[in-house]
Amino acid sequence: MNTLTYIRLVGFTAGTLLQLFWMVVILGYRRQRNFERVFFFLCLSLFLFYAGSLLALNTTLYYANPPTSLLSSAWVLVCSGLFFFPSLLLHLHVEYASTRNQLKSGTHKGWLIAVAYLPLIYVGLHFYQGAIRGAEFDFVGPIATLGWPYKTWLCSAMFACALWDERFAKANPGEAEAGFIGSLGGVLLGGGGLILILTIFPPNPSGLIADAVFHTILAFMPLLPMVDLIYAAQKRNFLLLGQQKNLVYAVSITFLALLYLSVIRRAGDWLEPVFPPEATAAVLVFVLVIFFEPLQRVVGRQLRATAQTEMDRTQKILGAIQGVARAGNSEKLNRFIEEWVKERFEFAEVRLILSPERTMRKGSVGNLPSSENTFEIAEANRRLGSLEVKPHGAMISGETRAALEFLCEQLSAKLDLCRLIEEKVELEKELAERERLALVGQTAASISHNLKNPLGAIKTILQVQLENPEMPESMRGETKMVLEEIGRLSGKLNQLLQFSRPAVRAGNVAMECDARVVIDEAVSVLRPQAEKRRISLRVEMAASNTRAAVAAEALNDIASNLLVNALEAVSSGGHVTVSSEVRDGALTLFFDDDGPGIPESLREKILQPFFTTKSQGTGLGLAIVARRVGECNGTLVWNSPLRDGRGTRFEINLPRVEAAKEAQ
């Protein structure tokens, strides 16, 4: 066995493993780009070529008469790899130009891809005709066996790609990328030139060895850019292929280990005449022990540097997250976390899922998703949520996983900071609103006090004038209209006074009353208005167990405002009902009407002071109700619509006298 054969054995083994290396890297971490897909198939075509060549070479070495089936299988592999190589090479350059925005449009890209694959039709027909004629297998120079159309197409593709690489190198701002692309163009130009030389000057019987050397050089030329690409991806993250550094390290070490085992085997066969193969293998394996400690230091230093790079990137992300958290907007913070983690770690998808209660026990799954790509966000014994990531490839490398775990450990503090600032802002808004309402209440009380006495005097004078029989009928009607307007103004002033007046908690006013009696009084005042509009106003309350721990005046304010609203809401022939029940130590009052209900757009505003949809309303009725209910430690719940898209129910829960005394 001559030296060239050994070189070819080692070279084909290295080529096969190198293509496997890149296919594993792309599958382990691939982005959703056509560039990686085309690059994978380009590596696959080279893998088929090297694997077929290796199979053929081993077959000729180990068999005196190589089986035709093995040689045929090897030839199919070699031809399959070479057949698609030129088109895939052109397609890869088109995709790279697309990533660099160097194509005019998508149509331009489509035409270029079509041009890259159309020659395969003619080349395939020519190759098929040669196969039918029974062309011999030439594994040393397989390109020549495929015929002149293929050699022409391969040379054209390599020269075209070399010209593109020159253009890419000039337009690329990065020196490292420009250097790699320039060297790739040089390899393609040299390979195309070598094919052209072998085509113009065919081998003669005396130059078979030189011809084999040239074909061997040509076969191994793709290995140079592939090895250079490993360095560019690892050191410069070229085309983002080196993002998962631990994955690249692991596959690289596996590749080198397999290659070294192949060298050991070939060296054993080579030295077999003078040295036993087992002894050769033992010596070469023992040699690795000498390099173990230096290799460990180098790898350890690289792994620490990789981990530190990930931690630095995570710290930058945390700094940006804290800046957003200080704004006190949880929704914005959640979106920012998802977008930044997705962008910085280059994931396909990121979801931040927070527990609604944020009180789940640490380690509990609950309703939150759980998988190997889900990272828990916890604080002490509370699980706040989880961060779910989806990588482009099939896995997440170790350094990225460690960085995500560290990120999630710090996220709990950022989320709590945002929540506390958000609560502080809400409290400040609420305090400002209360101060505004207090000022409004004071102003309303002053205005009401200053207007009520003059209005009372005017009303009295007009009533006396109406009793005068000498008043003309024309003036009598106008006087009645003025009295009605004064009554309406007095009602609005009374509402302002109700809103501005705080609950009485001491003195001689009893903080308890019979709710049935107070409700009956409020209904008796409003019944004439209901009868005038032909509205059914009913009280369906029990005769006993209706005492509540609330002042009668406060309950009267509650009932009067709710009943007035209900009467104004229903149309003629409608129904308004007041009922009650005792449950859970509280007296619950129900105010029901069959009016049109409350529109969806107004449901969040009806309890706000001064909000009204009535042309003559003050917007204080329900605000007074909510205030009075809160002052007596009750609760207010409302529901609309009740049935058939109509009706409204206000539910007032008041503490009973017995329960209030037990609490004291």
C-alpha cells in the first residue's frame, strides 16, 4: 500500500467526519433561515462523496476481487454527492447574498435559484446515458467519469461562486468574515482551474500517478474552507453558527477522537510488517496521556471564557430589564423580557408565564407548563412563574442553560420591584383622587349651604303667592314651573350634601337600624312617582332578622339613590323590587329592576363620582351608595343583564347587629 493510498484513506475519513460534524451542529442549533438548510444539504452531498469514496477505497484494499454490489453502492453515493454539489454551492451563495440584502428582489432570487438547478436536467440525462452504456467506475477521478457536461457545469459554478465571494469580501465590513470569504473564493477559483487543466490536458499512461495526485488534491480542497469555517464560527460567531459554543466543542472533540482512532488503525496497518498492530494502537493511545493535562487546561479556559461571556450577556439583559421594571408597568415588562431574551439568546420563541396568585409553593407545577426548556422563576418558597423557551435547533447548550437559570433567579426581584412601583403609583393616584374628591366635597358643601337658604326663602315666598286668590292664572302656571325647578335644584343640592357628608361614627346617632323600616320609608316617599309612571314598586323583605349595623340615615341614602336610579331606568309598566336574605352573618339587600341594563362600555365607570348619562343628573347617586356601603364595612356587588339581555341587580351586603357585636 503506497503513501498516496494512506493519505486518501485519512483524507476521506476526515472529510466524512467533518461533514457529519457540520450536519450535527446545524441540526443541534439551526436558525429558521434557508441558508442553514442549504448548507446542511451541501454538507450532505459532500458526505455522500467522501463516504462513497471511503467505502470504495476500503473495498479495494480488503478484497482481492471487490464485490460488484459494494462498488456499485459506493459509486451511487459518490455520484449522488457530486451530482447536486454545483447547484447547492450556487444556491448557498444566493442565500448568503439574500442574508446580506445584496439581491434586488425576491423575484431576482427565484431566477438565480432556478438557474442553479436547471442544468441538472441535462447533466442527469447525459449521466444516465453513460450509466446505460456501462461506464466503468473511476473512484480516483470520478468527475471525469461523469462526462464533459458535468465538468463544464462544475467549473462554471465554482468560477461564478468565486466571483461572488470576491464581491462579498469587498462589501463585508468585518475583517474576519472578509478573510474567510476571500479564502473560500481562492479555493473555489483554484479548484475550478484544476478541473479545467485536467480537462484540457487529459492524463497519459506515463502520468497516472500525477493525475491521481491532482485528483486527490481536488477531492480534499473542500476540507480547507470547512475547517476554516469551524474557526470562524467558534471565534467570530460567523453567520451565527457558533452561538452554541459548548455544542461546537463537544462535536469538535468527538470529530477529533474519531479521526485519531482512524489514524491509529491506519498506522497499525502500515507498521504491521515491522510492529504488531495492537502494540501500535497501545503506544498511540498512551501518547494521549501526555497531552491530557495541557488539553484540560486549554479546554477549561475556553469553557470558563464561554461561561463568563454568557454571564456578561445575562447581566446586560438584567440591567435593561431593571430599567423597564422601574417604570412600574407589569404588562410592558413582561413583553420586554420575552422580546429581549428571544433576541439576545436567539431563540425561536419565548413565553413568560406568571402564576396569577404568585403564591404557589416552590417546585409545584400547578397549571404552569413544565418541560426541559421551561425554567422556574421562584423567590424563597414562592413560585412566581416560569420562562418557556423554544430554540431554533434541537437542543440548548450547557452555557445557555446555565445563563437562563441565573436569569430566572434574578427575575423574581425585578418582577417584585415592578409590582411594588406599580402599587405605589396606584396608591399615589388613589390618594390624589381622594384629595380631589375631598376638595370637591368641601366645595359642594359650601355651595349647597350658601344656596339652600336662598332657595328655601324663594320657595316659601312662591308658595305664599300661590295661595293668593288674586294671582292671575297665567302667572300661577309659571310660578308652579319655578317651584318644580327649585325642587329639582334642592334635590341636586341634597345629593351634593350626601356625597360631601362623612358617616357619623359617634355621638347620639345609633349605628344600627331596622333595614325593613328604613326601606319602607324610602319606598313610601318614592311610591307616588312610581304610581304616576305606572311602575310596580314592591318590597319583599322578611318581617324579622332585618337589623343591620348601619346608621338609618346612611341606609336611607343607599336605598333612596338605588331606587331613584331603578325608577329612572325602567319604562312604563316596569318592575322594581327590593328583597333581602340573611347569609354568612350578613344582611343582603337586593335592588332589582327590569330596565335595559348597563352597557358594556359603561360598566367600569358607573361608580365614579360625577359620571352620568342623564341630561339632568349629577353623577353622584351610585358614588354615594358606594361610599356609604364602604363606611359601614359592607360590600357592593352588581350584575347586569340579569335575563334575556335586560335587568340590573345591585346587591348590598351589610353586617348584622349580632355579628358586629361579636366582632367587638
